[in-house]
Amino acid sequence: VCRECHRTAVRDSNTARALVARVRGELAGLGIQLPWGEIQLKLGPTPHALIYARCEALRYADGRVAALWIRFMPGLPQAMFKGSAAHELTHAWAYLNGSPLQQDGALSEGAPTLVEYTYLARDPSAYAKHRRNAIMTSGNRIYGEGMRRLQAYAKDNGGLAGVLTLLRTAQTIPQGY
């Protein structure tokens, strides 16, 4: 692990809460305002080694949220933590705004990945540059291709606000994108 990553690693709940609050405030500037008080955070292992963070919600059959939390792998460098927080807070936003219970993965993961990509554009760190490049060149159908399809959709449909409307209301990305 490089010195910078080690020095900025998020290892405690107080630091995690402060960073999530900061990212949440910055996302509000992108039109992502979460209609919920403090979101419970958990630092601990995730179900899969390559998953650094995960937003989970218990939802009623009508889509309303009963409980919501985000789990982060402890020890993530701050830049990685913040990018992951932007992604996971977008999932939280979708849940809290009644997104369809069954959505195509390209939409349900592509939109948070687009938000993460947009959020990281403001970060001059080497990690942000690396992550944005990884997103743009990813061959993954859900995360990479889904994000790029939504990026094209945004150009024709009101930018990120149009993508958020789609995330909140649709089951799939429209044909042609």
C-alpha cells in the first residue's frame, strides 16, 4: 500500500460519517438530495472481496424504505472511499425516491457509476483519474457499458437530472442508448 493510501485510510466510524456527510453535501450540488436523515454506516467486510461498499435497503412491497444502511470495507483510502460513497449514496437516493423494485442492472448500477464518474471529475487525485479511466474503458455490461449508455442518454435528455428521473421511474434504459 502506498504511503498516501495508508495515511488517508478510513478506519473508524467518525471519519466515515464525516466523509459521507461531505460527499452527501457535494452530491446535493448535482441534484441528488437524500430525503432521509442520517444514513446508518457500517465498517466491516463486504460479501465479496472486490466490493468495497454496498448500500442495502429493506423495502416494503410498495417500494417504500423501512431501513437503509451503507457498508464500507474499512481501510479504504479517502479518495476511494469518497468515490464509493458517491456511488452508494446514489443507490440510497434511488431507494428513497421509489425506484422500481426490479430494474435492469445497466440502469440500477450504471446511474450510480455515472454519478461516481461525475463526482470524481472534481477530484485531482491520481486515484480519481485512474478510476474515471477504468470506468470509461470497462467492458462490463452493467457498470461500464451501462454508464456510457446513460452518459449518451444524458446528452439528449437534460443531463444528469434526466438520468436521475430515469433511475427513479424506469425499469430499463431506453432502446438506442
